[in-house]
Amino acid sequence: MSSDGVGCVWSHSCELDDLVAPYVLPCGDAIDPRPDWAGHWAVTWRVDGTEVVCPVRDLALFPWERARPVRWFSWRSGQRHRPGLAFMEATGRGHGFESLAERRALTVLDFCGQVREVLSQPFSLRFFDSGRRREHVPDFLVATAGPTLLIDVRPAHLVKESDVAVFAATGRVAASAGWRYLVVTGWRDGVAGSVEALACARRPGTNRLGLEEQLLAAAVGPRRFGELVEATRWPVLARSHLLRLLWERRLAFDLIGPLGDGTCIYPVAS
């Protein structure tokens, strides 16, 4: 299968950067020009039910895998945001989110792979912006096979002018700890919907009827989703197995555009 199609995002080889909408992170050096800013800025963690404060200059040394969300995820009638717990196959458990946009970010992270640990609402950052004290709680801290990733999720239409300084300060803090910082304002067209469709079949199941082997054998060259499931002995049951194979990246398709019976499915070279 060719993977150099113009504008294509192949599901079997994509990474997070291929899926997220671009956002130019503002420079944070001018927020607090003091040479010892990292000693004045601080983060508050929650460990074993106790708040632990450390200066930003020591952030890289903190064993954050022991920490828990710095604030609780609450539900009440009349609230405008939608909190909950999102299951991630990478960790085998649920992780808190405070909006549907955050839940979607966790799903995409799970699909991209290389995730080892996730901490929602990881810490509270206290920083100074033009001499004024401000606070911010990032959305996720993610341990990956590569650099540690700090994430804020804010749909583009909700980003306010006051958020720019917050993102700049958080990016500065992440860089000082050797982490990567990412602001997720949206996704490339069609990507998030396709990934969420695959996520419906991500929990491992049984393959007693051998449908996965039938699907893999029938996927010779590009074949449409509907044709591929019809090539098996039990097409209705084969649909969930095909979604599972796509989630596991054992078969592939172009994530740009909706996933349906007309979507071309490709074999993946071993």
C-alpha cells in the first residue's frame, strides 16, 4: 500500500501530530523576565491525599506517577460542561475528563499508541504574568514511549485572549521539565469521528469463528469496507472484528473522511 498520498492520513502509521489541528504556541519568555522565574513559579500536586508544592525548577525530578488528580471531577444538575470517565485500553482503566472535547482527546491518544500512563488534572500551576499571580490546571500529563506530554484541550472557538498567556506560561514550564506541551484546539477534518468509530470495538473479544483471519485473507489490495465484511461467512458479526483490526492497525484506511461501507480498506505490510 502506498502511504504517500497527498492529504491522506493512514490509520496504521499516523501519530498524534498527524491528527491534531495545528496551533502556534506563543512564547512565554516575556511573561516573567526574572532569571530565577522557575524558583518563583510553583506547582501543587496531590499525593496520598496531601497537597505537595514544589518549585518549577524541581519539576523534572518529581515522581508524578504517584500523584492523583489535583481536583475532583464533579457532576451536578445544570452544569454546562460534561465530565466523566473515559476508558483507555493503554492503561486498562478509566481517566477523568471535564468535557466531551477532553474525552475525545483521550480516545485519540489511546488510538495513537505509545501511551504508558495518564494523569488527568495533574497539578495546579502558580505563575506570575506582569507581576500578577495566576493559576492554571492543565488537562492531562501523559507518559509515552517518547517524551512526557503535557496537554491542554480547548476548542478553537473557546480560546480567549486571557488563555494565550496561560498557554505560553504552561509551555514554558513544560519545556523547563523536558516535557512536550500541546494545545489541542481541534482535529483534522474527519479524523476524530473515524477514531471514535473504531474505539467502539477496542475492547478485546473472542475470535472463535475465525472472522479476523477471513478478513485479513480477503483484504488483498484495496477493498471497500462493505465488500470486505460480505466476503466472510458471517458479515454481520464481521463488522466489529473489522473495526477491531483497524484499531489494532492490522488493516488500514485513510482517516480523512467518514468511515462507512464505501471506505477503502488496505492490507498492512508485515
